[in-house]
Amino acid sequence: MDKQLSPTENNPTNDFVDNSERVLKDTVKILQTCMETLTSTMDKNKENQSNMSTIDNQQSSTIQQKESIIDDLNNKYQQITEILDENNKKSKEELT
């Protein structure tokens, strides 16, 4: 803004138009910068959400695997307990 914003005695109309054009151009530049910043921020947010979703999916998969292992171990424990009980019964029967 090198020129005055207020009209001068030379040609007030031209000065006003020139000043108005400069202000409009500056406003457009500012708005473009704002839009670029917003777009960039939105893209980063989308990327972060995607990364978080991937991490959530991996964690969910890991939890499911652990639960499956725990279920399997519980089943094996029950089978072994049943076999041990049967062996104990047989031993008691042999002793009597």
C-alpha cells in the first residue's frame, strides 16, 4: 500500500479505484492463503484418521488373536482336567 487510501486533490476517483483494486487483490491473496491452509490441514487430518484407523484395526486383530489363544488354552485345560479326573477314578478303583 504505497499510495494513500484517501483521495488526493489530483484525481480522487482514480485514486479511489486504484486503492480499491489493491485492497481487493490483497483480500483475494489472503483468502487464497486461508483456503490453502485449510485444505492442507484437512488433508493432514484425513491422513491421521486413516493412520489411526489402521492402528485400531491392527489392535483389534491382535486382541482377537489373544482371545482365540486364551479360548484354546481354556479348552485344553478342561480336556486335561477331565483326563486327570478319569485317571484318578481309575486309580481309586484299582486300589479298592
